[in-house]
Amino acid sequence: MSEPRPLSSLVSAAWLAATSICLVLIGSCGSPPSESAIPVTREMAPKGASLVVHRVYVAAFDAVEAALASDDLLVAQSTLTRLQQRLAADSASAPTIAQARAREDEIATRTLNGELPSAENVAAAIKMSEGFERVIAGRLRMAAIELSLGLERQPGSETVNVLLFAKSSWEEPLVLEPGAGRLEILRVSLEPRTGSERREARIRALESGTRLELPPGERVQVTVTEVPIEVPVGAIATRMEAQVTFNGGTVAEGRFSLPMREQVLPKAKRTDLAGWVPTSLVEPLDIVELMQRGDAPLPAILERAVRISPTRRAETLDRLGKAVRTLPVDSFHSMVPALRWIVGTNQFGRDEKRWREWLIERYETRAAADQAIGG
């Protein structure tokens, strides 16, 4: 008698996907499911060597896993449904190993030879399919939830709240409980005398415990953590960029708690000014006029650049691109640090020629498409 062969390659990992979904399909278990939840792990662990998913099911599990890997939930769901229909039929007809040993018919022989799945093999495959079913159900609900971050200064303090916003389009109320994760913060501080930028990156661990109740169609927010503003002495402004990654967690509908895989949220940004800098916003034309003068000191240019509203930076670049075409190259020298700050990248470093060419090309491209603001 030969035993059914163990799974190999991708479906060897698929067993792990069902028995330890947090590692392969979800990204992490994060915090444990709620009290009413069915555990995602442990319960699906095989109880003995006979609980091996039979080779006749390997291709189907491979297909489900491949669909999940590419986030094709429709294919994953339909493939799993067909597999579960087959398992239901096999469950009604497959003999146990003990029953097969007591019989002498062809089905018993083929079962003992490993050609057909035993009842134990079918039961193992059913448990595995249930694990995949929970993963798909969790992803379908997570796909209906829009997550974003916000950075909001606490009134009268030097602290910023890191806010998690969520809005669900799922037809039923959901409860989202992200697990542990991390907060990545990049701060870029601008020195007004030289225009140099100082970058500082930090990573902070986030504990589990965040909970959002999501009625259909409503936008909900919760404070994940708080961070200091930290504009260094001597800097004119600091731009903070934050990104949150949740290692996993759960999304619950009623009494049913489903796994949530790793979530990497879109970055949130804000700019904080030094205490001596005026807080009123500056018009894009103000910085264009300084450039056209040609003799404006760098601190004055930067003091205006950091006060341009983020919503008007594209307009500022359009107006600068239009104006710089008629100006001599040397009049553009002091604009480079301001331009780096407005664009938010250090793509060309201190190369005035390349920044000027880029600015002009950007304007001409947008103007040709009738997208340029202010000309």
C-alpha cells in the first residue's frame, strides 16, 4: 500500500497558507481575532500524517493560490467553489483508510494505492478550502474599505496626531481591527541661508488595539498615535511624510471575524514652519516676481516658497516655467533650493541647468495640452 504523496512546490506552501494563513496569504496575524471569531490558525493544522491533501486536489489549490497572489478574487472564488463542490461529492463516496482495508473492491484498492483520495484526505482538503474561503471573504470586505492617513496638529501643542481614516462601501456594517505594525516618518528640514536640506528617517512600532466601526458609506477616523513636530533650530520649515503599515489584523461582519492581510497605507504629508515665519499663505506670483528681479536674497525666496499652499504648487511651477524662458540663466541661481522644496524631490540636486530645462519642458508640455495654470 502506498500513501498519497505529500504536496510539493506551491501547494506545499498552500498547506501552510491554510494552516498559517498569516504568513503566506495575509502577511501577519497581527492581533488575535475577537472572542466570537473562529481561529484562523491552529484549527486547520493536520492532526496526523494521514491528513495529507491528495494530489488530485493540488492543481485546484494551486489555481486558488495563484489567483490570490494576483488579487484576482473573482477567479479565486469561482475556482474554490468548483473545488468545494467536488469535495462535497468526494466526501459522500470516499472510504476511510480503515474501511478501505476491510474491503476488496476496486475503489478500496485504488484508495489504498493512493490513486483515489480517502475520507481523511477529503477532510484535510475541506479544512484547507475553508481556510482559503476565509481569506477570500476577508479580502472581499477589505477591498470595499478605503483607508487613508492624515496628519493633524493638536491645537496649542507641538504634537501631530496620526489619523487613520476609513470608509466602507460594504453593504453591511464592518468592524476593522488592524494588528500591530509600524510608522515610518521622514522629515526634511530646510536651512534658509544655504538652501540645504537635512533628512531624518525614523521607524516606530505600532501596537495592536486600533478599532474602527464602519457603517456603510460613512467616513470614520481614529488616532493611531502621535508624533512631535520637531522643526530643528535654524531651519525655516520641516516637511513631514508618514506611512503606516499594518502587519495584519481582522475585519468582522457580525459574529464572523475574518483575516486581514498586510496593509500599506498611502503616505500623508504636512509642512510645519519655524515659529518666526509668518503663517499667512503666499501667492504663486509673489515668488515669480522675486525670480524676475534676479537679486532677491535666498532667505527671502525660501520664506515665500515654504508658505505656498500644497494645492497651488502645480500653479507655481507653471508660472515659474513660463517666466523662466525669458530670463537669463544666472537669474535662476537662487531659485533652485526653492524649486526643490516646491517639487518635493531632489531629482537634479544643485544642477541649475537641468532644473531650468525641466521646468521649461514641464510648462511647455502642459501648455500644449491646455493644462497650464496662469498662462
